Amino acid sequence: MYNVEWIYNTKALRHFCSNKELIQDFKDVTDGECVYMGNSTIVRVMSKEKILLKFTPAKLLFLSNVLYMSSLCRLLVSSILVHKVGLKIVVGDEKVVITHN
């Protein structure tokens, strides 16, 4: 299991990753896409990939079209995109539970 700090975001329209080890097949992006960050900086997207999140050996979640930027400090999961693929999210005491609807 990877040591990853997570941010569950209810307003983000994309998933973001800063841990290259989570990316299945890393390929550099050359389309010049950038993201305007909340601290008024602009960061170049280095890759758009699928990542595999391992919660336990039996509980895995694939996130598609994740934007990789090495300058981020955490993995950001978009609740909008998680709901869009039919998963339910319950936020509890210091944890987020993702299940099938």
C-alpha cells in the first residue's frame, strides 16, 4: 500500500495525482494543458492517466483521466466524478467510505 494523503473535494471537476507510483502506464503529455491553482499559480499537467487505488487487497478503485502534476502535495479525488460513475460516498468521522449504489 502507498502512503498517500487524500483530499476528497466536492467541487473539483477532475481527479489530481502527485504520486507517480500510483500511475499504471506513465506517458508524458505534450498538449500544454495547465491548471490554475487556488494559490494563483499555474501548473502544467505532466500526464493524464488511469490510477489504481488500493484500499485493501480485495478493495481496489480505478480512477480514469487523472491529471498528474508533481508539484502537488496530495491526491485529490473529485466527488462529482465518483458519483458520475455510480458510486456512493459517505463522509464520517475522519474517513470517507466509497461504495456501489
